[in-house]
Amino acid sequence: MWSPSELSEADFRHLHRHLRAKAPGGASRRGALARITGEQVLAAVREVRTGRTVSLAAPVDTRGGPDNADPARHRLTAPADGHPGSRGLEFARDRFAMNVHGDVDSHLDALCHVVYDGTLHGGLPAADALSPDGASALSVDLASDGIVGRGVLLDIPRLHGVPWLEPGTPVKTEDLVAAEARQGVRVGRGDILLVRVGHRRRREELGPWDVAGARAGLHPTALEFLAERQVAVLGGDGNNDTAPSAVPGVAFPVHVLAVHAMGLHLLDYLRFEDLAPLCAEAGRWSFLCVIAPLRLPKATGSPVNPLAIL
């Protein structure tokens, strides 16, 4: 139905309507998180074999760079001069500030993050929900009790025998299906789908680059795979969108389709370089996944340190 490379605006809007119609409950205010039931959490717990925990987050980066124009800031606020005394009681204290939706640090996108045609997920008018004080609806507070479920990692560079996908490479539905077959795993209802494109490994080995101009990610049509399998959360080691965009005039089509149309919370700029080798060694690509965003009632997102428990 759609071109394998570039989509016209009309094709994109058609795809948006198609995926929106498949979203849980139509205008469900929990979005796709409604697909994770208590039974599925218990089943995910049974994925644990060794009890080993692995972080899926990158260390917070306080250095500026071509992909980090507004880096996180961290400083010691006490002792006042940075040098503790030799007697008595003192406390070391610090302060941390972060651009949550940057292009380096691991974070969760809430359902209020994407405004498209003046609306949020479920057709909620953005003007009714967003103000300088924050988001009165669809904020990250929807996930305040955490997101716990079965995580599935699909390693696309491993499928193609390369360490990473070069910037600009789109991951298509056929790549996801082939990775499932190669890895012996199947993505299912309520899963937390994690797609590795090798962004972190490339950055660590070759250094940062301007990811606004070129990055690997999902092709918009790959979101049909997620809708068919009824996943609950999507995460990637890039920001899930490919650059340049496959849709002229829409810079982040995957964000629009995933968050706005499908009600998926997105995990951007994760790190899978510790998890992927363990999965390959064990021959198991599914695990218990625990995501705990900060309690930020009106925020559009949160820094996160997701954990895989193997």
C-alpha cells in the first residue's frame, strides 16, 4: 500500500488513521499500557532464569557535543567550596538539571509529548491540556506505578552481520520479522519491544555526530508490525525515528504514529551494548523489563534507567 522508502503526506495521514483505529480503546487515556495485564506481568516474571540485572540506560552525559547542544548539568552544592572539613558532620549535596527530550540521554516520552494537528493522543485538544505549568492530561504520571512486562530485544545489526546500522538506514517490517526468526522469539501482546540499531556502539566507537541530520531508526510503515502484535511500549538505542525523515514535512513520523496515533510510550536513546551479548550467549531474547520514571505529575517525559532481569 505504501512506498518502501518515502511516504507522501497523504499516505502518511492514511497510515496515521489506520493505526489510530487500532489503538486500545480508541481514546484510552492510558494508551497502549492498557495491554499489560496482571497476568502478563506474572508471566514476565517467569522469564527470569538467572536473576541477573542489566541497565538499559546510558550514563547521563554532561558534555556538550554535536548531538548534545543542551547537556545535562550536575554540580556539587555542598560543601560550599567543594572541600570537606576534617572535623564534625557535613553532607555532600548536589543539583541536577536535564533537557529530558535531548538526543543523548535515555528518557521516556509521555503521551502528551507529541502534538499533531493541534491534538494529543485520543483526539484531546492540546490547548486544553498543555500550559506553562505543565500537562494536565496524558503526562508521564500515567506511568507513575512503573511499567513492568516482558521485554523483547530485536537486534537488527546482528541480523545483517554488522556492528551498527549506518545513520539514515531505516528498519522495516521485514527486518523485524527476520530478526524474530533468526533469534527464535516472537513479539506479542503487551510486550515492551526494544529495537537495537547500534546507535550507541557507533557513538562510543566513532564519536558523536549531528543526529538531527542522519540517524538509523524505524521506517514509519514498521509501526504496522507493532499494531498487529499489540505491543505496549517501544524503545530504541536511537530516538526510534530515522533521519532524514521518510515523510517530507514531518520530521518525526514514528513519534507521531507511535505516541499520537497508537498511544505508545517511547523510550529514546537507550543502551543495549551490555544486554545484547548476554541475550546472544543465552540464546534468549526475552526477559523481565522494569521501567520506573520519576514521579513528575505534569511532565512530558522523564529520565529513566530501565532494567532487564534475565
